[in-house]
Amino acid sequence: MATTPNAATPADVPSNPQVLSRRWFNADDIAHLVTLIAAASILLITVLLVYQLWVLSAEARTKFGWHFFFTQTWDPVAGDFGALPFIYGTLVTSAVALLIAVPLGVGAAIFLAELAPPKLSSSLSFVSDLLAAVPSVIYGLLGVFLLVPIMRTTVQPALKKTLGFLPFFKGPSYGIGFLTASIVLAIMIVPFVLSVSREVLLAIPRDQREAALALGATKWESTWKVVVPAARIGIFGSVFLALARALGETMAVTMVIGNNPKISESLFSPGYSIAAVLANEFSEATGNLYLSALIELGLVLFLLTFILNGLARLLILVTTARGSGVLPS
Amino acid sequence: MSMRLVWRKSLNVVMLSLTGLCALLTVSALFFILGYLVWNGGKDLSWSFFTHLPAPVGEEGGGMANAILGTMKLLLLAALFGVPIGLLGGVYLAEFGGRTVPFLVRYTADLMNGVPSIVMGIFAYALVVMPMHHFSTFAGGIALGIMVIPTVLRNTESFLRDVPRSLREGAFALGANKWRMIASVVLPAASRGILTGVLLALARVAGETAPLLFTAFGNRYWSPGWNQPTASLPVVIYTYATGPYEDWHRQAWAAGLVLLGLVLITNILVRAFLTSGTAYERT
Amino acid sequence: MRFIKKLSLLVGLLAIATTLATAQGQVLLNAAGATFPYPMYSKWFDLYRQVHPGVQINYQSIGSGGGIRQLLDKTVDFGASDGPMTDDQLKQASVPILHFPTVMGADVPSYNVPGVSAELNFTPEALAGIFLGKVTKWNDPAIASANSGVKLPGDDIVVVHRSDGSGTTYIWTDYLSKVSPEWQTKVGKATSVNWPVGLGGKGNEGVAGLIQQTPDSIGYIELIYAVQNKIAYGRVKNATGAFVKADLAGVSAAAAAAAKSMPDDFRVSITNPEGNKAAYPISSFTWLLIPSKFTDAKKRDAVKDFLKWMMTDGQQYCEGLAYAKLPKEVVTKEMKAIALIQ
């Protein structure tokens, strides 16, 4: 038993040997069983969730098959449903949100990890964590009353004037649409990028930086060319994590995206996302096909976030020693 | 000094200042949000806001008393449902464990944490509302409770692991068996961290709207017991903010302030409480 | 720890206290559905609760589509819709559903055009064109021809429609289907359609909110929402060629012919009626959807009593909220139909 003094290793710590004879009614075994059931319930709930989503979406899956992912129409009257507009909206808003949030978050993380004195770094990081705790509906509230008018009267016309030749900035500016939703999402996911990137950067050993500086690099060069590349896998992980979060955001998005299932290259136009259509139409879908089409969308969203989160955890794990505890014991 | 050196030095200054700007922007976002809500919502906080029921549509006045109580009831249910399971699960992972099951459970818990809350709402609808044939506080509580479990589980495990071995061995030396050691020695030692994790998890689900849309539904009056639909702060904020009535908008701001205040205060107190003692591990 | 315990104890006590409130024989009814009559229903249920303190009717305005669906799923005690249930939907119900008209209202074309304070006239062709996405600018001849003397800007029209399943949508698309063959084939009429253009708002509330906040927008909302929120709304040309602004007289006139020949199940459309100069062409009844069999006798009696109250005392509050009262013939017929609820 010469292991580290502070970690509890379950395998090493024995049960009371005196009650080995009464295996089945051993209080320790009951405790073992009860806690095992509690832990296994997570697995049970996940399985049940996937099962429910799978079963309830059966009607839509059998009727549309793979075609579901390539159809643009969403026509409850005719009973014709396609997921493309929602997948498009979800991906576009998340992608643009990442474009804004990742430079911001990584930049701030670099500042906090490399430049700021430790106290400032941890208090600013604390503030960023608080930002992550703000409920989605509050972001929606601010989005609707504050951001949308600004977008409509100031930002979007300005973009149109300067970059209007690009297909992304054409069309009338309602204030509501892909761009506004992306901006709200960006603010919501920056804290995730920031906190994980900061941890990952801090985990890079000091001698890497010092070696670079010893070779004559400026502080920026040592950061950008040595530390960040060493941490890049973890930073990618943070990007995936943020992406997974952005994909599933519901309330803030549905309040500012326009709720129109149309595909358009212009970021000014209204659109729809999977989470938003679920929020709007789930409690009203009349008819089993309609409902099961919506649940199929829910299944798609679930799988997307599940896979992305899995990849993210893996990447972050690889970079930080602490990781997320996935490494066995 | 060569041109190249000048370039490198100026690039250094520029880029580093940019990163400082990024940090500043991120941090100021929070203060801006908070400030705006205080300014806009603070002026409509009144006694009637906290104690009255909503007025008929289109009429002025009325308050959110039922939504506030509804949120509290939902959180109570979520805690009752989610905390024991998460706690016991965390105990299993830290104390009993093995290799495969803990690995699977941890991984799944992290993944469940990332599942969009609207999907949880659909799940709770299919699981609770459909068989029961009505919307209820209970269904909403289950939806939120499921969301609480992964956070509490990982948090409990992490704090239990931090308890020093010597404490455990001391308990055994005194003749305790395993469960006694856990219950009387290890859990109390980790209780501070575990409690903070629970509070953080509850603060997070307090603001969730999507899962409540088709479970707790909504109620313009008091919701007696646990079997009836109930109003809740986030859902009312959403409904009022997207409506046309000026009075609704004012109430939405006030409610937003209350909700944000609750969430932020919990987060600040809890994290400050934690860091003043043992070093904490952020989930 | 102790503080948390005390807090939980407090909340628990509160919960128990509110639970006990039920134990005193309160009848709790849950209903959901149309946003079209929501201001009226919320006032009625509030008033009724004051007159009968033991009965609490919790109505959630989630749209007619939602009302029908939740009724079919049996998660609410009764529903409400301004689009009558289709035969297919009625087949899905486990017990026969009865339609009870409550009030009549109007869908108005509501707009927010900066610089235009006059009341605009809309022809059926203009409305269909706008919502089909073919009429894209405010100064398009289709609109301008009916509004000589009004300076219309050359801005793009922002169309606003419902994002949720809506009876208000049903009324609007029912009207458009009658006046525009292209609309009929391309889009059709239902509570939820495949809109060619526009932003989606949730509920009448959401659409009104969007119109208010979006310049150059036009949408369809129930009359009271435009009135209460002071949003401009225009006149519509009816089947006889007259431009009529939505009001109580216009709506009642639209229902006049239908009132006399009301079918037994009360499902009738009164959009674009012929022959009446004063009729507002986009009017409609709105219905409460009541199951014909209740398992809980207390609930059944409460519902029947409410219906009776609604048709007698309740009707006096309609006009204050810009809804038209039910015609006398319809009330008589409904009173008889109440007996069908068991």
C-alpha cells in the first residue's frame, strides 16, 4: 500500500473481514448495491431516453427514411416534413457563433493564462464562469429588446454598406435572423471556450515557455508559436464543447431567429433551428406523423450533441493531466 | 535595431493588448447584462410583483407570485429526485468502483450533461405527462431532476476522492465497516464541496425554460399540490417577453432581474465559500 | 447546511399548505388552446372564479393547434380553437368532441409602416399577393391602387405570420383560399401551413409583438390585439366590393346568414360572406372544444355551469374587448347542446 497518501483507491481499502461469513446481508454489500443502482441509473436514463426518441420517431423514420435529411419542405398540411432547414439553421448559427466566440475566447484565455497575474486571472475567470451561469431566457430577453433593434438600425445596414457585395449580407434587414441569433449564441459560448482553453494553457509546463524565451522569442511568439500549438488539441476540445452547447441552445435562439424554415445564404434572413422548432411546435403537433417528425429532429439533435461532447471530452482529456476523470481510476 | 526586431516587438505589444481586449470584452459582458437588468427591471420590482397573481390579459397590474412559488416547488422536486441519486452514484464511483462501470458512468454523465434541455423536456413529456394524462409540477420536477443528476454525481465523486486516505484508515482502525466509514467520516469531510455542487446544479436548472414548456406547462393561478400545471419564472419571462403588452414587458424585465439575481448570488456565494477552504475542482 | 434544511422545510410547508387548499373541494380545470380569444377567456375565467370561488379554470394560450392536440392527448380537460376540428381529428378522439361557439372575432391585417398613419385599404388580391411573396414592396400597384392619396414608401414588406399551430391562421388561410385560387393550390388552409415568406411569431401575442417592433411589417392578428396595443390595422374589401374596417357590427353582419342556418355541430366558416355590404370578410366564430363524456362528475358540472354562464352573463363583457356577441339563435341552439355533455 505504498500509493499516494491522499487518493482513496477503492481496491486497496478492505471491508471489515469479520462479516465475510454473512455475504448476502452484509451492510456493506447493501451499500454497495444501493450506490451501484444509483450510479447505473445514469446509464438506464440514457438508454431509456434514446429508446423513447427512437420509438416515438418511428412513423417519420419509416415514411421518409434518409430523404428526411435532404428535404426542404416543412408542410404540416400536406404531411411532408424535411429536416434540412432546421439542420441548416442550427449549423449556420453555431458556425458563425464559433467564428466570433473562438478568437474572443482563446484570446482572453491567452491573456488570463500568460499575462495576467494569478489573482487577476482567477478572478476574471470567476466572472467568466458567472457569465456561463446566466440562464438562456435572460439572453433571449436582452436579445429581443436590446440587440434586435441595434442590429436592425445600426449594425446590419452598416454591414450592408461595407460588405454588401457578399451573399451573406444581402437582403432586407429585419434585425431578427441568423446573424442576431449567432451573436447571442457567441456571447453564450465564449465562457466555455475561455475556461477550458485557459486550463489547457495553464497545464502546459513552464519550461516550454522558458525555452522559447531563452531562444530570444518575444512573449507573444513564445505563446503563439510554442504554448498554443502544444495546447491545440485541448483548445479544439473546447471548441467542440462550445459547439455542442450552441447546437442545443433553445430559448435565446427562438426569440431572435425569426422562426421561418427557409434556407438562405444571407445572414440577415430569418431561419429556424432544431431546438427552436421543437420549442414552438412540439406541444401543438396535431397528428402522429407531425409529432414523430419533430421527435426525429430531437433524436438528430441528441445524437449530434452526444457525439460532439464525446469527441470534446476525449480531446480535452488528452491534453490536460487532470482531464475530466475519464481515465480509469 | 533591425526592422525585423522592431516588427516582432510591435507585433508582441499589439497582439498581447488584443488578448487583453478580448478578456475585457468577455468580462464586461457580464457586468453589462447585470447592469442593464438592474436598471430596466429594478424600477418595476414592487410588493405586488411578489405577491399578486397575474391580471387578465391586457389589463395592467398583477404580479408573479405563482411563478416564484412554482419555481421554488420545481427546484425542491428536482433536488429531492436528483440529489440522492447523484450523491449515492458519486459514492459508488469514489468508494466502491472498479474499472468498467465507473468509466462508463462517468463518461455517460458528462455526455448527459451536454444534452440539450429541450430534449430532456421531450423525454419527461413522454415518460411522465403522457401516461399521467396531464401536465404537472411533478413532471417538471422530474425533467429538472434528471438534469441535476450528472452534475451532482461527478461533483460528489470528485470531492470524495479528495478526502485524505488517512481519514478512511483511521475509521477502519476504529472498527467501522465500509458503509459506516463512508457515512460518518468521509461524507461529512467532503460535505462542503458536495453541498456547493448541489447548489450550483440547482442554480443552473432554476433558469431552464425549455424542459418546462411541455411538462409544468403553465398556470395563471396558484398551483396546489404537485399534480397540476404550474407557472415558473423562466417560462413566464419567455411568454411575457414575446408578447405585445407593455405591462408584460415590464414584468418580464423585473422577473429577469429576480431570476438572474438568484442565480448569480447562489453562484457567487457558493464559489466564494468553496475557495475559502479546500481547493476546488471546477466541474 | 442548517439554513438549507430550514429553507426546504419552509418550502415544503408552503407546498403542503397549497395542497391543502385543494382538499377543500376545489374543482381544478385545465384548458388550453386558441390565442385568438385569450383576452376574453382570461377575463371570463377570472370573473367566473370570483362568482364561483371553488372553480379554477387554468387556460393556457398555446394556439388552436396546441389546444386540439392536448385535448386529443387528454392532457387538458377541454380545448379551444378558432379553426374547427377536421373530421380526421375528430376521429382521433376517444370520445366525441362538441364544438361550442363562444364569441366572434376578426382577423385584421395589421401593419407598422413608418410615415403611414392613415388606414390602408386592402383588396383580396393584395393580401394574397403579399402573403404569397409576390407583392414585395409597399408601393406596389396592388396596394397603391386601393389607397390613392396615401404616400406609400418603396420599402420591402416584412410579412409576419404564426410559428405555431393557430386557429387565427386557419381563419386567415380559409379567407385567402376562398379569394385566391393560387393560394388554395399552393398553400391551402389549416392551422399550420407552409408559409412562402415571412417571420414567425408565437401566438397572437408574438405576432403582435413582432409587428410592433419591426418597421414595414404586416401580419394578421385578432382585432383586440391590434386595439389593445394600438397597432394600425386596415380595411378589407368584402365580397360585395365595399371596404370594411373590422368592428363589432361588421363581424355580426358576417355571421348573420350563418346564424340562421347553423349546423348541429356548430362547425361553420363565415369568411368572405356574400350579399352583405356591411360584413367584415375575415370574421370567425371561435369554439370551446368540450368532450361529450367526463369521468369526473364535479368537472362535468363545472364545465356545464360555466358554459351556461358564458352564454348568458358572460356575453355582456364581449363588446368591451371588441369581440362580437353570439347571435341569439346560436345561443338557443347551444343551450340545448349542453345537455349532450355527460
